[in-house]
Amino acid sequence: METRAFGRTGARVPVIGQGTWQMEDDDRAGAIRALRAGLDLGLTHLDTAELYGRGLVEETIVAEAIAGRRDEVFLVSKVMPSNATFSGTLAACERSLRRLRTDHLDCYVLHWPGSHPLEDTVRAFERLIRDGKIRAWGVSNFAVEELEEVLAISGPERIACNQVLYHLEERAIEHAVIPWCERNGVAVVGYSPFGNGRFPSPRSPGGRVLMDIAQDHDASPYQVALRFLVRSPSVFTIPKASREAHARDNAEAGKLHLTPGELRRIDEAFPLSAEPASLPVI
Ligand SMILES: NC(=O)c1ccc[n+]([C@@H]2O[C@H](COP(=O)([O-])OP(=O)(O)OC[C@H]3O[C@@H](n4cnc5c(N)ncnc54)[C@H](OP(=O)(O)O)[C@@H]3O)[C@@H](O)[C@H]2O)c1
């Protein structure tokens, strides 16, 4: 699986990873099998959060999936903004570590901008790094003005990533967020790459383009979409798959290479819309 520098953290991370949101609603054993099959195939960037299933996803799915193979995994979890005071962040991290049955996270992320002072959250993140509980920290759902605010607090080269909504029909981050992150050495982690399950129908004009390109490569339209989404050098994607066949399909996308002409066709079929007033989130 192709890897890239994850911001300025020094870590190299696979361009395609695995999400875990809403897995608590799926067949638990099947989801664990899918995550482990994904790990076998190099999808070692695992994204979770204290929010998911109110801790259940960390405790009963991710912990099981990484049991005995923690060293292979780039493990990311997130703190809820309502917990993101200085002491609240430290405590939330301890709870996630306990549920995940590990002694450290590779990256710890503020799930979205909240009302507690960012200075306190950043100070807690830095304390967690000093204490060896996390290797790096990042943010999620942050627009450029909010990223500027964090940067002013943290100084350069501290924000590892910004995790943001990014799929074929929602490309708003291409206007300002991706360029800002590339200028500042921040990894962009695109979430909901399949629109949270609302993937373009093969009967729609865009869906037909994906299908055409997929057929030329003996690939699936989902693989084509993933490959398009990681065409910029700072971008990663984290599809969620509770079915093993889906995890395998997503891993295979790592081998797919689209030509400049194919990238152009997808770009035209799912055109970038005008810049919205605020950053789209799910
Ligand atoms: N930071 C944030 O605020 C935030 C917000 C949303 C999401 N996220 C993260 O991003 C991850 C991914 O986003 P998401 O969960 O919203 O949805 P998604 O990845 O866009 O879509 C998931 C859906 O696509 C299906 N699928 C996966 N691979 C497929 C394939 N190869 N072929 C056909 N169908 C496939 C899944 O089916 P099965 O599950 O049945 O296999 C599931 O129904 C989340 O799990 C979470 O970790 C973060």
C-alpha cells in the first residue's frame, strides 16, 4: 500500500485507511473481521472516536481488531469538543486508551471546533505527547480561519492533520483547506469518501463515468473514487467498511493508477462547486 508523510510528524501512513463510525450498528464480529482483513492488506490507518457508539466502537470493535497487532496500526481517536478542557482532554484520552487496550495513540484529534478555549486543548495535547500517551495531535472540521487560530497558539509544525468531509460530490476543501494544509505541512484526512453510503448511482451521468473508468481497469467505481480523492500529495482517505469484501475492495484501490485524462473526466463529471460560506460537515 502506498504511504505518505503524515504532515510533519515523521510518520508514513497509507493513503487509504479505515473508518469506524456507526460500526456499532453493524454485525460486530463481521466488522472486526473486515478491519483485520484491511490491516492484512495494508489499511493500517484506523480512525475512531470516543463519540462512536459512546465508546462502544473503541472498546468492542477497534480494541478487538488491533489485539496482538498494535504495532502495525496508526491509531487515531478523537476527543469531543464538550470534553476538550485541559483536564477533560487528559481524562478523555485516558478513557480511550483504556477502551482500546493500548498505551498510546498515534494521533489524537479534536473532533470539531467547540466552545472551550483552544489554548487549553492544545496545552493538553502537548502534555499528552510529553507523557508518551499520544505521538501527535490534530483537528477535525476546521476551516482556514480556525486553523489559523490553532496555528497561532501552537506554533508551526504542531498540527498533524485536519480531518474533513471529502467525497466526489463535496469537494469544498479544495478551495482553501487543502492549499492551507499543504502550505503548513498539515495532513488532510478526507472522511466519508463514499458520502456516508450515498455513492453516485451507476445510472447517473457521473456514476456512468466512474463505471466506464472502472471497467477499463478491471476495478470498482468505489476504487476509482478513492484514487481520485487521494490525487493531491497531502490527502488521505478513510472509508468505512464493515464487510470484509468492501475492505478488500478498498485496499485494492491502492494498486490503481488513473491517467491524467481519467482524472480530468472525473473532475468534469463531479465539478467543484462555488466556495461555500462555511465548511461543509456531516
Ligand atoms: N471527523 C468527523 O467529523 C467524521 C465524520 C464522519 C466520518 N468520519 C470518519 O470517516 C469514516 C468514513 O466515513 P463514513 O463512515 O461516513 O462513510 P463512507 O466511508 O463514506 O461510507 C461507508 C459506506 O460505504 C460502504 N462501503 C465501503 N466500502 C465499499 C466498497 N468498496 N464498495 C461498496 N460499498 C462500500 C460501507 O458499507 P459496509 O459498512 O456495509 O461495508 C458503508 O455503507 C468514518 O467511519 C469515520 O471514521 C469522521
